[in-house]
Amino acid sequence: LKHVHTSENDRGTPGTGHVEWDAVFAALRSIAYDGWLTIESFGFALGGISAAASIWRDLESSPDRIAFDGVKFLKRMAAA
């Protein structure tokens, strides 16, 4: 495993949906994963991608908000 794409069930900010993050991080710990975590989130403004991914609205006010809140959440989970 080289790196992990993190995404919420609705493609929003990690930690705001229904993904069982405790289980995800327990699995990563069980294999001693120490690689990169990336946030994969889509917004409505992406046109063709949003249509293909069934995104009908922006899930946050900006990509910066997704990055800030998502990184904060992932760091907290990784440290637990």
C-alpha cells in the first residue's frame, strides 16, 4: 500500500459523513501503514466530474475549507 485516498460517503470533507473512520484507521494501524493520506473530494463546480459522480451541490464553502477541516480531522484520527 503506497498511499490512501480518503473520501467521505458523499465526497465531502472526511469526518462529516458516514464512513466508519475508527475502523479505517484501525485497519491502517494493523498493517503499520505510515504512508500518505490524501483527501479526495468533489464539488459541483467541476462540471463533467460532478455529473458523473452524482454531485448536485457544493458540500463546503470552498476547497480550502475541505482541506483545512479534512487535514485537521485526519491528523486527529491518525494520532488516536
